[in-house]
Amino acid sequence: MNLIGDVAGKTAVIIDDIVDTAGSLCEGAKALEKRGAKRIFASCSHAILSDPAVQRINESPIEKLVITNTIPLPPEKKSDKIVTLSLADALGDVIMRIQSRRSVSQLFR
């Protein structure tokens, strides 16, 4: 694993599309910590969180992992470090725009 750039004393944010076992995510966080990042946050669109993902996240230097609810998070996978954001309103807006033949791209401006 290579880390490019100076993170010493800075807040780092890791952005990923999918977190399954959280191995890569947590190794990346450890690399940031080793290089002096003062705070580490992470985000992903789809949190599969297969075992031992939650344990790895809890034991990692990641302060918060922000996920979406594209995959339901069962009670046994909940953690104080994991924050779930709902996509319901955003998806509802997209569906309404498609049904009424309005621009979806307007949502991203």
C-alpha cells in the first residue's frame, strides 16, 4: 500500500464504493494514522460488512464510517462508529422526476 501526500496533522477522509470485510479500508486508515493523520473518517455507498468487518472498524483508527442504507444494516452489525444515511428522499425525487418527465440531472446542480 502506498500513501501519496502529506497527511500529518490533518483530517483524512477515505471514500470507497463498497466495504465488505473492511480489510482494505482499515489498513488504509492505519497507514494514514502511521503517517500522522490527526483524525480519520470514512464513507462508502454500499456497506456489506461481512464478518469480521464491524470488529475491524471498531478496532481501527476510523472515528466514523458513514454509509448509506442501500443495504440494510442488521442490529448485530450496528456500532457507535457507523452512521447510516437514508437515500429515501433522494431516490423518491429521482422517481418523481422520471415519472413526470423532468430532468434528473437538475438534482445534482
